[in-house]
Amino acid sequence: MRRTGCAALVWGMGILAGCSGTKAPAVEAKKEAGPSYFKVDTATAVDMSGDPACVEAHGGKAYDESVVVNPDGTLANVFIYIKTGLEGKKFEISATPVTIDQRGCWFHPRVMGIQTGQMLQVTNSDPVTHNIHPLAEINREWNHSQGQGDAPLGRKFLKPEVMIRVKCNIHSWMHPFIGVLDHPYFAVTGADGTFEIRNIPPGDYVIEAWQETLGTREQKVTVGPSGTIETSFSFKGE
């Protein structure tokens, strides 16, 4: 198994790859990682009783996912991005849309990144009506409902904003987050807590890790013209 970095509750490491004209190779893990599990507390159960279709989608049991911790202490859904160091540089906007889906009465993904001007495609895979309402403060706030079988909705954010909280006005427990940046150097830790940011131009940077409940952490790094850098972020719960 290949691992390329992680954000953690008490420890973590990640990979930042310098720009060398080709993609830097991923690094091998020092040990084989075990399976990833959600750590949930029954006290954080989400009440979906107001919508039987949502209850059925989760077999009657749904849990708050604001902090998803693996057995080894790593965290999923941490937004990692270059906060400073790219000033004065303009980057091509990706032509590939970023999709957020309303499925199982959750937004998927829960945490995501997108470039300014890049298309956000919103879909509804559920047999119920949902609503997406980004509570933007720098960008324009908007609000749109989607019923079963409705066509995908396309929207763009024009200004950097980290992070935009999103809600569904119909189902109060649905609230993902979107990080909008004017560059492509960001990542979200996966189910195993790992992340990787590739092809960063040489320079000195501040890297920030954001977690919706545990706050933010910053680190200063220097990236050379090639090779990889390991970095780590530590979060402590209440």
C-alpha cells in the first residue's frame, strides 16, 4: 500500500512535491496500514426522523461526522492548502468540474476544494428533494433546491474564501464545507488520513490545515525545485 501523508489528531505527516517537470513519485509507507474506521459516539447520533427516506437510507442509524478519527489517530476531511507564498502568480483554471452529490441525505464529499472560476456541479442522487445553500461571506450567497431526477446544477465562486459553510434548508444535519482558492495547491485528507500536494513551485510557503471542529494549524515550509517534503499537523480535541 502506498501512503503519501496524513493529518492526525495527535500526530501526522504529509507530502509536498516540488515542481520538477514530472510528477514526483509517491513514497512507500514504513508499515502496512490497517483498515480505516469511523470513530463514532452514540451520543452524536443524527435525528433524521423527519424524513423517512433519510432514515431508511441509513438503516435508522446516522452519526455526526464532524470529526472522523481512524484507529491510528489520523483524521479524514482535513483541508490542507497553501495559505501564503503564491502571491503574484496566476494559475490556469481547471476545466474539469468539481462535483458535490446529495446522496443518502448527506453531501458527498463533506469537505472539498475548488479553484475560483472552476465549475461546481451539484447533483441529487436521492429520491427526496434537497437544497444547497452556501453561506458565503466573500462570494455571493446563493440558494437552490433540487428534486429527484433534476438536472445537475452548475455554479462558480469568483473569489478565494476558506471555508464556505454549506447547508440544506430542508435537512438541517446536511452541512459540508467548500474551500475556494485562486490556485490548485490544496488537498483533503482521505479516509486513511492521507494527503498529497504535487508540483509546487520552488519557494517559501505557509501551509494551513483546517478542520471544522478542531480549528486550524499552520507550518512554514521551503520547497525546492524537485523532490518531496514530509510535513505534519497535530490537532488536540477538547
